Amino acid sequence: MKLFYDVLNKLGSKIDRPWSPANDAEINRFENLIGHKLPDDYHEFLKSVNGGELDPILSYRFLETGRETESTLQLFYGLHDVDTSNLTRLFNVYHVYQKRMPEHLIPIASDEGGNKICLNLSPDKFGEIVFFDHENEVDFEDSEDLLNPYRNCHRIAGSFSEFLSLLES
């Protein structure tokens, strides 16, 4: 956990956040809404930072269909009242109002192009960070698409802490 706090401290100066850190009650309400506990490192991120816009925008690399890809990170979502970057609102958009994302993924951040960085809460991949390509979304009403509901998702990191350590200026 020390590495997590070291990376978080380095990142903290690059995040502009006009709202307060989340408290345990807010995080518990969100966990009840989504039906899953959050990984400890992401829980701590919400308690200490709670999202915000990055200045400057940071980049990271990951493998997309076998080739290294570079993407950006513009914004972390949080538990606050700013509608466009509110975790609860985004969960509802992607899972309740419209079925746009596999059930175990929750969007936690966004890149410059509107793609989502997601937290995987499935039992077998709990805590992994995934790139969600919004231009190649699965149609959950199409039986062919349902054969591979993660086809537009690409693993970035094994944990939120590992993801933070990949971020570069």
C-alpha cells in the first residue's frame, strides 16, 4: 500500500478537483447501488482524492489486440454532485438506463476521446483496469455480440494501483 500512496501523492498535484474527498458512507452507498465491494486501493483513492480533471493530461500504454497502444487520461470520476463526472450517474447510464457495458465493469475515468477506463469487479478478474472502446460497443440485444461481450475491452493493468503507476506526463 506504500507504493499506492507514493504514486497517489505524485498524482495529486496533477488533479484539479473542486469537490471534497468521499467519505465511507458515500462509498458504501455506491457499493450498495452497484452490488459489489470496491477494491481497497480504489476505495482509498475515493477517500483521499475522489476524482477530478488532470492537468496536464497523462498518458499510459497497454496492449490492444496484441499491439502496444498509447492512450490518455483526462478525468477521474468521483462521488460528488458534478453530473458529468459522477460515478453514480455513469453507472446508471451504462447499466440501468442503457445496457452498454458488461455488468461487472464500472467506468471510473475517461480519455480525451470519450473512451472509458473501467474497473472490473467480476470474481475472476476483480480489480483489473480495462480500456472500454466506446466506438466498438457491444449490442446487448444481438445474440452474436453476446458471444463476446468484452470484445471492445482491453486489459490495462491488474489493479488500480498498477494503473496509477503506468501514468506518465
